[in-house]
Amino acid sequence: MADQAGTVTRTSTAERDTYFIILRFEQQYYGRAPGDLIAFPANLMKTGARRVVIDSKWRSLG
């Protein structure tokens, strides 16, 4: 998420940093109209194997 000035904010713990990704649809996609915005969390995991978790999907960084 970002504040009113556009500065990206994050939530941070010892285990992860959480950012919010905002996605704007350019074309019709299932029930989403062009121009619709959605936001979902992306977690950068700090413990264990390095990975990023976006929504319920993850990708290894190592």
C-alpha cells in the first residue's frame, strides 16, 4: 500500500516483510472490467528458504 504522498508502506516482522501489490486490468478478465483495481499482499519470507509468497502462490529466490 502507499500513503497519500505515494510512499510505499510495508508491514515487517522477524519472519517476513509484507507489501501490497496493486494490479490494474488493461482488458476484460473473467469478472474484471478494464480499469478495475485489485490489491493483494506479497510476502518476502526472511526465514527458511528465501521465497516470495504472492496471494497463495510462491516462488523460490534461491
